[in-house]
Amino acid sequence: MTLLRNVAILALLVTLGGGLALAAPKSEGRAAIVQKLIDCRKLTDDPARLACYDQATAAFDQAEAKGDVVVIDRDQARQVRKQAFGFTLPSISIFAKGETAEEVDTTDGVVASARQDGAGRWVIKLEDGAVWSQVGVEELFKTPKPGMPVKIRKASLGSFLMTVGNQGAFRAHRVE
């Protein structure tokens, strides 16, 4: 799954049709299609409540099939947060709803390919598709090769440190 597709999914997660927030906190209101389903509980007449649920769930199912509503589970939300590691994205509360904020501070990967740019800085593509570029001018004693393990961790002031193999860490930023 490409990053662009993940960002598109994020956009779908926070919008619905006319721009109503899909996962907005209750004080801000829910998406209309979700609120209609919830409102069925208020009906006291059993046949009317059942009819309401039938209609609301059919509308919800249709909206999901068309892509107007995207439903993800907590594990999928964690995976998106992990895939977005290294990017500055707007805060999207849907990924933290119902749990304590889980900050991703490190990630591991494997080198898929590595090359040096015109300035002699390393550009390293990981097997998961993430591309990181060396920021500093630190020399690597071993050329990064496919299959080498990579560890990336957050550093100070929004920067990141990358370690390839058992070499020293160098500053890097995510470009893709």
C-alpha cells in the first residue's frame, strides 16, 4: 500500500460526503450516518426500533460499499501510524480514540536499495517502501546493502537518527 493511498484513506476516515467528521468526539457530533444508527436506540416501540435499525444498517452498509465510510479496527490504525513514521501529519483523533496515545518513537526495517545522491548523501529505500535520506555528512564505514537491518528513532527537535547494520547512527529524514 503506497503512502499516497494511506493519506487518501486518512482523508476518507475524517470526512464523509458533505465534510462531516466521521470520528469526531461526541461533543462535536458524529457523522450523520453513524448518528442515525445510534438514534435508533431512542425508539421505545420495538417494531419501530427494528425498522429504524434495518434502515440505518442498510444505509451504513451501502455507504461503506461505496467508500463513503471507511471502517478500520485498532490494529489497522496502529499499522497506519507505524507506516507514517517520519512524516508530520495533522493530528487525527480517530487513530487514538478509546485508548491512550501511543507514540511511535522507533521503527525497524530492512534495506531494499541504497544509493548516494549528487551531494554524496545516502538515500535508503526500505522493504516497506519508505525512503529516507541522510541529512548530515557523517561517513558510513560500510556501504548499505539490501538485506541489512535498519533502526530509525526519533531524536531531538523533530529529527531522526538512522542506524544501518551495526554502524553508528546518522541524521536522516523521510522523503517518501
